[in-house]
Amino acid sequence: MEIAYYPGCSLHASTAFYDVQCRDVLGRLGFDLKEIGDWNCCGATSAAKTNDFLAVALPARNLGIADASGYAEMMIPCASCYSRTLLAQKTLEGDKDLRDRINAELSEKVQGKIKLLSILDVLVRKAKSGEIADRAEKKLAGLKPACYYGCLQTRYPMDVEIGDSVENPQGMEMVCGALGAEAIEWGYKTDCCGASASVNDNDLSVRLMSNIMKDAVVRGANCFVTTCPMCQLNLDAYEQKIGERYGISERLPVYFITELIGISMGIGAAELQIDRHFVESIELLKGLNLI
Amino acid sequence: MSSQTLTVETEAAGSLAGEVAARSGQNLNACYQCRRCAAGCPVGDDTGVTPDRLIRMLILGEKEEAMNNLLVWKCVACYTCGTRCPNNIHTARITEALKHMIKEQHLEPMVPKVANFHSAFLTSTSHFGRVNEMEFMGIYEMKNAKNELTKGGGVKAIVDEIKAQMGLGKAMMKLKRIHFSIDRIKGMSEVKRLFSKARK
């Protein structure tokens, strides 16, 4: 099934391995990801914090391209890109004047047709249909992930229907269950890692992540699993610092959900580029005889 | 109990609250100070001011306090306050609106690095249509250096900051998590038009 795909800037740079994994794993689940042409940056939180017009106009250009592509649905793996693009679409649905002002500058106009999907929307669909379990050649026995959603997978600053609980989502747990992994119960699954504060307010971000880290360790997780490139980069890159500053000796790999599905499908660690993590992430999988 | 009388400049209060409500799309008057937002705010310990306090300042017309507090700058836009608010008030939208107002009025941001970060991010986007992490971080550090030289911690603060970021940069390079090529989109003229419309 062909589906439009918006990777966003992170998946072309700091988490390029997530892009590789998305294409491979979703391909094996029957999705042919068609990257939309000449997309631009969604503006992320920076546009929202700087200029209301740009916060809508930047993702709107991508929506126009996606609408013109003719596909019915577009998958956006990055939680921030997904959130900003969805908010732009909702805003333009209810604001014809703004839509006209933006469309006046676009060669491909926003029509409001394309249905946006997060990576969890897609994966939960495949978990419910049984296809993820069917494709899981290796059951991930012994893997105890703390499913980490972060902020933007469930919370939006306007009314948005989400197919999961805002406070205690279960989508990732469902996918992990289909893989034979035993997701732990914990209290920080939707807490904030600080996002860009890791760069511009590092002490704050490290403190927020220390709470997340402590709870995951205390509850017996042996890794994190996430869908958000910002959460992955932050937790992975700063785990050493968090551990040193807050006295946590454990180091937990921070996997993308696509890495776990890929491993269970029998895709090699090298193909999935699991060596791109800051925290050593291969040994745990080897120790459990998963690779 | 203090016997201080609460004085409210009603006209000023109305115009400040009105402007913020209009810009943020949030109904400030719906706040009944239940403080569920405060309980959930992850940065409240650092900022002192929690979302309920900020809304109160705005309603009372305390412009100086509302425009000069750490919540405006340290809000991580996690949207916890808004999803827990029984009256659906999203304070993250309010802190966004206040940042825009501070910028338009050429006031000093309380945490310059945060303002520099978001401005550098958009500048990089306006150059290529996509964010180039190397360029973006370069612009960001130049802005920070300028701040430190004019009113901050001087050369030492600049060196410490750059050292910290270089450490991360080097580690990212080793892990092949930095890309050096420049992705310039073909539709730059459209993106530039959107940027110029945004300035109007």
C-alpha cells in the first residue's frame, strides 16, 4: 500500500537511522513510503514560539504538496512534525481567511484532504490486525522496555482526537506486546524531556530527564522505547550526564520502536544502524540472544 | 493576613488580558484557580510562577510581572497544563503570545538563550527551507556570544558554552549523527514569500 511520507529535518540528520528503519520496517509491514517532494521544515516549536503565521504557514506548504500528491494518507514519524502539521491542518480547517492568505503564496494549495497519521497510528493498526505478531520471527523475551511517549504524541494545544489515553497511553505497549517484549508499568511515560531546552537550558532538561530515568530504573526497565526523535536524542545523548549528576549507575539503551520491530523481524543490527546510539545498545540485545 | 488592599487598574487589566486572550485564543477568564496546571507543570519548581499565577497576573493587569517571569521563557510547551485544565486553557499558548509581544516591543528576553535558539532555528529555515543543524547551531552561538559580550558573563561564558556544545557535536559526529550536506529546497521562493508575509 502506497502512503505519503514526511520525514522532516531530524530524520535527514541527527536521527537519519530512524528514517532507514521506518522505510525498511514499514515496507515489510506492507507500506510503500512515498516521500513527498521538496518538503520544507515544519517550523517545530520554534515557529510557534516566534511567529503565529509561520507556525501554520510552514507546515501548510507541506500539506499543499501532500494534498496534490493524490495519496489518501501521510505518515509523519517525528512527533514534533506530526503535531505541528496536524495543528496547521486543524487551524486552516476553521480559518478560511488564513488559508486564503497562505494559499496565495503556494503553487500547491492546501485542500485539507490528506489524512495525517503518526507512526503509532500506523503501527497500532498493524498490531491490532495481528500482522506485527505474525511478522515477529523472534519474540523479544527478556526485553523490558519503558515505553516513552513524551509530550507530543498525546498532548496538543487544541482539541484533537487521539485514539489513546492522554495520561496513560497504551499504543506502544500493545506493539511491544505483539513483539513478545514485556513493557513495564511506570509513571513518566508522557513526561517532558525538555526538548530544545537540552540545548538552551541544559540544567533544566537534565533535571527533567533524571526523573524519567530514575522511574524507569526503579520500575525494572532494561531499555526505553520511543517514537520521537527529539526524545531519543535527548535521553540517549545526556544519559551519561544525568547518571553522573543524579547518581544513577544504570545505562538504558533508548530504542526507536522501529528498532525493536526490526530486530523481531530478523533484520540485522547493522542494517538497522543500532550502532548510532550514544548509550551502548547492542550488548543488551546480544545478551538476550535477540541478535 | 496582610491588610493590603488589592488595587486593579481595570482599563489596563482589560487591555492586557484582552490582547493576550486574542493572540493566544485562550479564555483567561475561565480560570478558577484550581491549580491542576500548577500540579502538573514540570518547570514550576524552577520558574516560581506557575500557569495559574501567570493567568492571574494577566487578569489583574500586572504587565511588568507577566512579561518578566521565568515561566514565559522556561515553558517547555509540553501542554500538560492545557490537557489537565478543566476549562481547557492552554497556558503554553499564552507563553507563546507573551514571547511574541516581548519581541515586538523590543523588550529584553529574561532567558536570552531561549530566544536566541528559536530565532536561530527560524533563520536557518529561512535560508534553506530545511534546518541545517551545523548552520543553525553556528547562528545560535553567535547570538549567545553577542549577548555574553554586551551584558553577560563575558569571554569565559562564551568559551564554556561553546566547549559544551562542541563536546556533543564531536560525539554526534563520531556516531554519524551530523550531516554536512546542505539540503536546499527548490521552492525557496515560496518559503521566502511566507517569511516576508509573516513580518507584516
